[in-house]
Amino acid sequence: MPAVDKLLLEEALQDSPQTRSLLSVFEEDAGTLTEYTNQLLQAMQRVYGAQNEMCLATQQLSKQLLAYEKQHFALGKGDEEVISTLHYFSKVVDELNNLHSDLAKQLADTMVLPIIQFREKDLTDFSFPEVSTLKDLFGLASNEHDVSMAKYSRLPKRKENEKLKAEVAKEVANARRKQHLSSLQYYCALNALQYRKRVAMMEPMLGYTRGQINFFKKGAEMFSKRMDSFLSSVSDMVQSIQGELDAEAEKMRISQQDLIAVNESVYTPDSDVISPAINRNLIQKAGYLNLRNKTGLVTTTWERVYFFTQGGNLMCQPRGAVAGGLIQDLDNCSVMAVDCEDRRYCFQITTPTGKAGITLQAESKKEYEEWICAINNISRQIYLTDNPEAAAIKLNQTALQAVTPITSLGKKHEVQLPRRANPFGESEDRSKDEEEDSLLQQMFVVRFLGSMAVQSDETCEVIYEAMRQVLAARAIHNIFRMTESHLMVTSKNLRLIDPQTQVTRTSFELTTVTQFAAHQENRRLIGFVIHLSETLGEESMSAYVFESNTEGEKICYAISLGKEIIDAQKDPEALAQLMKSVPLTNDGKFMLLNDLSEEDGTMLEGGEESEA
């Protein structure tokens, strides 16, 4: 016999739209079976109750047996043996149609009774009472779980009541456990019905045929040994199916026990909020998220939807939908954490053009961070590589290295600019004399975001890519606080100065700055590439990314002017021409704008730390 389609008990806890869709197919199949069984029973009752109309009754029965093949069973595939057997039985019924039958008692016991028992025990109103009750319990448990999850999702983010959170989490766990148990029982009952259906179709006909043979003396002449052999094979088939049902029922019972005996954390959302085991190398992800929808100019609603990734696309599939639909192309997009009202674990996907996309909420810290990592990995199109897992590991290692703390900048360039050790742990500022000789001095307030090694400095695209990777790395690793510094642009170098102690943290010779640019969308982002020669003759290039209080274009202009001054100093006439084209301060230095804008001054008064 071909394998019987069945609901997988392992998918009951996830309760995905795919499982719900398959469940609806089983329910549709049960409804179709109910309709067909009622028609078959009517035909058998006509045979039993209308001896004088035996010919007409058996003709109707024969037609009804043939109709099984034309029934639109949602799970009817693989029933070829049943169909062929019923076809043969149809021929037998046509032969028996010519015989007079007084089989009231025998037909009542061997034909009508089994199908009545099947209908009364297994099929009543849509399905048998057990399934009907389990369906109602499953629906109530599912609704209760949805209500508890909605209540849990609305927990406030700030000043939340820990006792309330624990009570709501416990309520969610209880509802999820209840839904899990009811779905397991419901699935088992629907699976068992698939076996009972096949037995119920053949067992009554087996009794009917045997009754006819035993009742009529002419039956011995009409039915040869080949018919006895056929009936024996059908009986063996029924017993085989019954054996499969018993074995499958035992397997489902054991599987159900194993699935119920799970750790309590399976039911409790955000059970390990302190240190969850996070997989940052995912290249595909699936699960429920809350999707924010705008209902007005300032009002929004949240909808719990099942999301999954497919290649470079983010798909969503509401309950009841047969398949998922595309909601966002993830290629070259960016993702980062955002604050959404009083909801936790929210993140936003931004398109490659910088346009804000959808905003989503995860149910736990683990899901929140894994979704951000997975979307960032997919956006880099590593799913197209030969070994996506290895590429994801390398990408996340690079991302972690890219977010370099500001305190390490000095260490990175000690070889380039060695300074005398200071007993208080900071480098001594030797730049005062240099400032006096510099023709350009321009101060900006900046915050260091990160740095990374680059392979080229030919175009500004390398800076834009560095900005993208650094911002993604900060989002993945939840780094949102930055230290303020003063960026001094002179005609000789770029210096990062501590705003409190005025000590130079690090310095870059202006001649080593080979590329610089401001972000195309966010004008406050500025980056530049430093090209250095190592001790062994090798060369290295690193991109540094900062956030400024002013427009990044002003910093770029200052750097550009500084490099022009360096080139012009080789030619006195060119330098004089340059000084004529740009206004000078009273002390003879180039004047670009006020040393600190009003916005910069406000930021300095507010403290050293800022939040991205």
C-alpha cells in the first residue's frame, strides 16, 4: 500500500502557516469523506431495505463505487489500489444485480452495520465527535495563545513591571503549552482518520459480497475460485492497513510524549534574555514577527505575521494563505535597531537608496539579534557563494573588527607617530608648535564610528562601502554609544583631540589621506582612507568613519584645502594665488567658517558621550 499522507507532529509547536494550510487540507478531506460516506450508506440501506428494488439498488451502489475515483479528496493521491479494488467490486455488484436477495439480517450485520458504525463513531457533522471536540479545543487554545502573545508584545519597554512581565510570560507559556497539546491530539485524530477511511470503504463491501455468496446457492456457480482469491487479497489488504494504523498510532503516541516532555523554555518567550545563544552566521531565517502598519498620519498598528527568507527576498505568509508573498528585496539593503514607541526588540530594514522600509518586532532578544544578523548576511548576497556558511562567519568577524573603540586609535599609529610616554596614560601633545606654523586650523566635533582595512583607495565607493559595513556592524553587535572628539584639520595633518584634556589622541599626516568623502544621504557621516607604508616595505590602507555635528562636506572642504596648501607651498606664486582666493583671519590663517558652530558648542556643553 502507498504511504498515507499525515500531519507531522513535530510541526505542531511551531504552528506555521504551512502547517495550518496542510491542516485545512485534512479538514477538507474529512468533509469530503463525510459527504461520500453518507451517499454510500444510502446506497447500502437501499439494498437492505428495498428487497423488491434490489436491481435498482445494486445498480446505484455500483455507480457509487465508481464515483470514489471522481471524488475531489484533498489527500486522495496514492489510493490507486483502493480505486481499482472498488472498480472490481462494481463489476461484482453488477453480477449480483441479477440475483434475488433476501439478505436482511446478514446484510444488516456484515454490510450496513460497519458503515453505520464508521459514520456514527468516526463521522458526525464534519467529523466524528472526538475530532469535532478536538477541533473546538484546538481553536480555543489557538485563540487564547494569540491573545496572550498580543498581551506580551504590548509589554512596555521602559519602567516595565517585572512582576507583570513574569505573569504575562507565564500566561504565554501556559497558552502555548495548551495549544501544543490540543494540536497534537487533533493531528493524531486526523491522521488516524486517513487509515479508518480506507478500511471503511472496503470492509462493508467485503461483508456484502460474502453475504451474497453464502446466501445464494447459485453464488457458488457464479463466483469461481478467482473470486475467493480476490476476496482473500482484499481481506489481507484491510488487515494490512489496520496493522499500519496500529503501528502509526503507537509511533504517534510515543512521539507525542517526547514532544510534550520538552524544556519549559520552549514555551516561555525570551527565556534567556541575559545571555542567549545567538547564531550570527545565519543565511536564512523563519519565524513570527510583529509588523508595524501605518493606519493614519501618526497612528500605527502591529500585526503578528510569519516571515521567512528565500534567497535574497524576505517573504511573509499570513495564516490561511497557501503560499508566502514577497515583502522586501534584501539585496544591498541595510538593517539596524530602532526605537518604536514602548516596544522592545524592534529593527528596521532600509533600502539601498536610503529609504526607510518595514519595521519589525521580534519576540525575544535571541530572535531580534539573529534576524538582524541574517538579514545583514543576506544583503551581502553571500547566499550565492559556494560556501555561504563560511562566508557568513568571515563577514561577521570582519564586522566585529570594524567597530574599533576610540581608545585604540592611538595604538594603531604608534609606529607612525611615536610619542613620549606620559605617566597619566595619555600621549603628550607636541603639536602646539606645529599649529603656529600651520596656515590652516579648523576644528570640528566628531564621533568615531569604526574603521576597517580596505583594498583600494581609487574612488569614493570604498568609503561608502566602509560606512555601510561599519553601521551594519554596530547594529549587529548592539554598539550605540560613541565618544566625542575634536577633529583638527591643519595644512599638515588631521588630529583627534580629547575635548576634556585637549590631549591629541592620534594624528594622521595629511599626505597619507588619499581619499575622503561625505555620505550621499546622511551628510553628517564623513570618512577618509589612510595609506601607510609598513616597516617591511608593505603598504596598508584603512578607512575611518566618523559622525560630525556639522555637514561632512565642510570637513571634506577643509581637508581638500589643506592638501592644496601642501601642493602650493612648493610654489610661492601658487601659494600667494591661493591665499588671495580664500579669506584670511587676523593672524594670517585661512578662514573657512567659525571654529565651532553654535550646534557644536551645544554638543560640547552636553557632555562627552552621545548615543547613535
